[in-house]
Amino acid sequence: MTNTKSVARLAVFLAILALAGTFGTAALFAASSAEKTAQAQSLDKNAKSVRLKELSPLQYDVSQNNGTEPPFKNEYWNNHRVGIYVDVVSGEPLFLSSDKYDSGTGWPSFTRPIAPSAVKATSDNSLFESRVEVRSSLADSHLGHVFDDGPAPTGKRYCMNSAAMRFIPVEQMAATGYGQFLPRLGVKQ
């Protein structure tokens, strides 16, 4: 029975992905709490394991093993294009380019997530210090850490790993299912 349920959930998940576009699942994340619970259950272990096999070794290490990529030698630290950053595993919307700033650290830094529910914070006492780890809500990917030394208006610095995210440029957002966020970037639909 369990295998039948898993196969059914995987089939539903893959059908949703096909309708939303390849991992362009942004429309799913505008759902109610009850719907989000159902969506989280849709990203079951089988579907997640399929996606994890597609990651590069660095993406896997960072997102699944709490790794850290080198500063100034990662894909998005100096990215100034307009668009959206999504979870590399689930495609969940995480950050907008309009909230990105140059923190001087060599990692992409943001003043806030796209929505408070997009990320979750956990205590991280590794490396002989207490920090706040940031993980994606749906896929539970390790993204980076948040610090209280950022600029206004939040005073926060979400210091993220490029390898845990995928960047969707503004001109591809509508076609990949993230069009609902275009107005927040000042783009008319």
C-alpha cells in the first residue's frame, strides 16, 4: 500500500510540474496554508531524490550537507541582473533581485526573503559560534545564514550560497511560472 501511495503522489507531483513548467512552480507558492501543507507532502522523498541526482556536486554539498561555497568565486555574488532566485531543488521562490545588495562578503546578500514563509531559520552552533541558519521551507535546502548587520529597511543580511539557488532572469519569469512576481520588480505584465 505504501508503494502505491508513493507512486500516486509522485505522479501527481510530476503532473503539477508539467503544468507549471520545468520546476517553475511559483504559482503553487501563492497558495493557502492548507494547500502549502499538501504541496510539501507532494515533494516526497522519491521526487526530491530524482531532483537531487540532477544537482552538481557543489549544489548537492551546499544544499544537502550544509556546505559553503568560496566567497567571490560563486555564480551570483556579483550578479546585477533583474530577476528572481529560487530553490535549486524545489523551484520555490526565495529572493528578488530588488532586495539584493553588495555586502562586500563575496556571497549574494539580500535584505529579506520574497515572503517570510519562503525560508525558515534554525540555530547553528557550528564553527564555534552561534549563527542563524536559513533553509528553504519546502525542500529544506541549506541556503546560508542571516545576520543583523544589513542595511535599512530590515537591518538583515541574508548571506546565501549561489549553489543553493537558481536565478531566473526577468525576461524568463513569466514563461517559467514566476510571472506573479514581475510587479514586485517594477515590470508590468
